[in-house]
Amino acid sequence: MSGPVNGLVNGLVNGRSGVDEPAGWGAMATAAGEFRLRQVRLPADLGLLTRWMNDPEVAAFWELAGPSAVTERHLRHQLDGDGRSLPCLGLLDHTPMSYWEVYRADLDPLAAHYPARPHDTGLHLLLGPAASRSRGLGTTLLTALTDRLLRERPHCERVVAEPDVRNRRSVRAFRRAGFRLAAELDLPDKRAALMVRDRTPHPA
């Protein structure tokens, strides 16, 4: 298998621990339209993402509200890092409407708080425009992206997420996308719901 899988495997062989370029995952057909990820570009995307981060509904859980320098610092930490986490824009029919972080959960500080397995891949998601929320898009996109991740990365047996337990809308979207609530975690900045989607269905 080529593309993203080889990118990840070659990165590990060469001593890098990152995830691959999400543009290589290609388009995903969904009931809402054609969905794809592309890596965040600075400074071009900074204004849009700063506006999204300052939406009160987003700021309540992402804690990145403030001037553009706050958002830029968060993004550059990933873009200039070792590739363990990639910030991405989600495009629906070519229109930016969501922000994603795809990260190696087994190499993230999160791994100290749950029994991580090699190649666990984590997702963070926010729907940017208010019009994108409360109509099932989160579930639709999570399902499509998780299906693609598990198909393209044979070494990844689980996709995980850790939304704030107070963010009931997010937890519900993950559940509807096939994730299960595995535990509640006390993380440094929140109490989180550890959501897990297994490659092989978990016994009931």
C-alpha cells in the first residue's frame, strides 16, 4: 500500500515519529458533500482560525481565545515540531468549515493517562462556522475520516479522542461515529471523556 501508510512507516524508520501529510488521504465522499483535509497554512489561514477560536461556543472548550498571536503560537508549535501532531483545515466541497488536529496519541502526553497502544491516532475537532453545528455534520465527518484513517494505516488499531466531558455535543458526535466511552480522565486542563473507535468492534 502506498501514500499515507508509506509516509508514516518511512518516517518512523528514519527516526521521525510523526503523522503523514493529510492531503495525501484524498477526498472522502459523504452525504454532506466531498470532504478532505489539508494542512494549515500560515499566515494565510490565521485570520479564519483566530475568528473560529474566538467564537464563545468554541472558546469554552479550546481555550485559545484572544489575539491572533495566541492562535499562531498554538499552530506553529505543531507545524514547527516533529510531526507528531498536524493542524488541518477541513474542506467540505472546497469550503473551509472545520479545524482538525491529527496526532500520534501514543507519543502524546495523553499516553500517560490511559493504556496507550503503539500507533494509536488521536483526533481533535471543531466545527468553525456556527451554521455547521447542530445538524449532524460532526458525526458525518468523523465517520468518514476515521474510516479513512483505519483503512490507510494498517498499524493503527484504534482512533482516540478526549473531548471535555462537559462538551456533550462533541461526545455525542463521537458516539454516533462509532466511538465508545472507554473512561473519564483527569487531564491537566480538563476532565475528559476518552472516546475510542477500535478497528475490530469491541465486545459489548
